[in-house]
Amino acid sequence: DQYVVREYMVYKIYNLVTPKSFRARLVRVTLDDTERKKQQSFYGILLEEENQVALRNNGVSVVRKIIPEQSDKENFLQMALFEYLIGNTDWSVQYLQNIKLIAPDSMGVPYTIPYDFDHSGMVNVPYAKPAEELQLGSVRIRRYRGYCIADLKQFEPAIALYNRIKVSLYALYRDNTILDPKYIKQTISYFDEFYETINNPKGVQKEFGYPCNKNGTGNVVIKGLQKDQ
């Protein structure tokens, strides 16, 4: 149950970032075995369909093979920083791995919409592990998975956005009555590390300039946690 709630909360985080995101609803499911006269209850997540997300944003859902540079840059950077915030490396635009696309019309520049966050450091389920090629010891270790942008000033609007939502982001967890208090405390510290990085020029250079390092793992493309150069 706790892992389900954790993933639900990640959807709520991205709702703060942009309306171009999946809306989620936490529900309590009860299975009633009438023959054995037993009941089993657990949490579940109801998630919008991508067509609903597109319609709500005055667009259409598209399936198109693109590289990240062909998506809307402002939206992509917001999304890529979000994936970095939650410690998620299990996504790629090239293979639509845990990414959906919507666009103003069938020929328009697409927006990237992330989903399925169980392999993120924020959720931290026991079976989650980074792809071997990323050379990360844990999903809790953050790695920026965007493409190389040499001019780091282009990150400034996205960073400013995350600074604007900081109070609301922390409140999502501080006000939560379902999550384990120990997990909430750990999450607040995880957020602290993120904000320390994005508000430190050296941290921004090190973390978000990483894909420009040809000797690093910043150019490994994830396809279902597999390497594709």
C-alpha cells in the first residue's frame, strides 16, 4: 500500500509542474469473496488516458518516432528536471519508454508526458534498480537523462518554475496523513538535495551538463532498462 501511495504522490508532484500531465486519483479497492466470506482491501491508482490529457490541453495524442530534440524544448526541460527530481532514469523519448506524446495537432511539435514511476528513487520499490550501463548503485542516486545543452542558461526558466512550486511541493508531503512519517522525512531531505543542486551554478553545471560529457553515461538511451547506443 505504501508504495502505491508513493507513486500516486509522484503524479501529484508533476501536476504542480504542468497541466500537461496525467491526473491521478487514489482509491481504496475492496475485493469481496462471497464464497469464502472474506474481504481484501488495498490502495489503487486511477489514471487518465492519454487522449483525456490531450483533450484537456487542447491537443491530440500522437504516436511518433522522434528524438528528444524534436519535442517542445520548454516542456522537455520541465519534464527532464522532474525525472531528475524524483530520481527516475527509466524513460526515453526515442522509444516512448514511460513517455506519451501529445501535440497541438497531428503535425505539431509534441509535448512529452511522463508516467509509470515505480522505478524512481522517490517510490523506491524493492525490485527497482538502474540500468547497468548507467553505472549507478541505487535508484536514489539522481542522474539527469536529458540531451546535451551546452548553454546552461536555457535551464533557467525550468529552474525558476521549480523554485516557484517549492512551497506547494513540500506541503504535499508535510500535510500527508497516509504516508509513513519516516518516509516523509526522508523525502523532504531528498527535495532539499534537489533544491541545493538547482540553485548552485556548480551543481547545475555538474548535473545538467553531464550529457555533454562524451566519456560519461549521459548518452545511453533507455529502452525498457536496456542499452541502445
